[in-house]
Amino acid sequence: MPGPYVIRGSVLLPEAELMWRFSRSSGPGGQHVNTSDSQVELRFDLAKTQSLPEVWKSRALERLAPRLVDGVLAVRASDHRSQWRNRELAATRMASLLAEATAPPPRPRRATKIPRGINERRLREKKARSERKRDRSGRDWG
């Protein structure tokens, strides 16, 4: 598998803490359909890891809580027929999941006041549209 997977900045997905499991993929296949274990399940013990900073770890545990089973994050990949490509896909998915979960929260939105000119223009246009529609009515067509 190519190189370490970067979560964010200089923090990497530690290869030693990854647990791989392989099984037979479902769906249509070819010659080796009943013999090759191409589905990949990648597991990462998020609760016990020492490779993530504590702030990131707590953030990830909170955000990924519905996906965790006993503090372990699992990702499955069976898109390709090749186990190798599925391994790469699973590791990439895991890294992007962790990157998204450890990202800092967005800045709070500052409420801004609508400029007076914009509001006045909106009201003028509304009035003009209203008059245009009123002029279309057949009230004086007698």
C-alpha cells in the first residue's frame, strides 16, 4: 500500500493501529468469485489510540459516536474486484472520515443588518410589480 495516509497536517493514520479483515465480496463476479477474499474491513480503535492529539480524539469520539462500536471505527470497501484496491479505498475512506471528524468547528455566524438602500430598492420593485399587475386587470375595459 502506498505510503502513510495523512489525516490532517502532520498527523498520520498509524499503520500499527489498523486492523484488517478480509472476506468474500457479495454480488456478481468472475472466475475467482468463490475463492478470493476481496472485501476489506478496516478497523481503528479510536478510543485507545495514542497517535491523535487529545483535542482531536475527543472531537472525533463525539462526532463519530453513532458509527463507533466500543470505541472502534470500522470502514468497509468492496467496490473493486481486487483486494489491493479495496485496501487502498478503505484506508483513504478512514483517513477522510477522521479528517472530517477532527476538523475544528466552524466560526459562529455574525448576524449583519440589511443595508437600508437594499431594503428600499426591494420595496420600490415590489410596488412597481404590484402596479404593473394592477394595470393589467380588465377593470376599465367596458
